[in-house]
Amino acid sequence: MLRKPLVILAIVLLLALGTLTLLVPFLHEAFFLFAFYLMAMEFETGRALVKDGRRRWPFLSRLIERAHGSRWAPRALGEFDDLTNPAK
């Protein structure tokens, strides 16, 4: 009952923190990637938004590909990539 509003709040906070931390290159990428991950994994419209964003801006796909090698990446990043990859 309270899960969806908390996820929406987390997404908004992560996007705000991502824009505030543009001076620290790796930090804002992590915030944006985690916000996109939450959007795609929790909401159908979030999947469509992330997929359209990856189609429009190829740097998002490169960011997700680079995140695969990180030890801080979520375990379900492969599933996230499969759900939002516009080439599939």
C-alpha cells in the first residue's frame, strides 16, 4: 500500500540528487542509473520512458553497458537491460 509512493519519492529524490551532483562525474551517473532502474522495474510507463530515452539518447545505453562491469551494480541489471533495450 505504501510501496509505490515511496518508490516514486525515491525516484524524484534520485533525479534531483543526480542533477545537483553534476560536478562529480561518477556520482550523478549512479543516481540517474538507479532512478531509471527503479522506474523501469516498478512501472510499465517507466519501462516505456527508459526505452524511449535509450532510443533517443545513445549515451544512456553506453552508461548501462558500463555499469555491467561495476561491483555496485544491482543484480537485476541484466533484466533491466533486456526490458529497456530498444534493439530487442
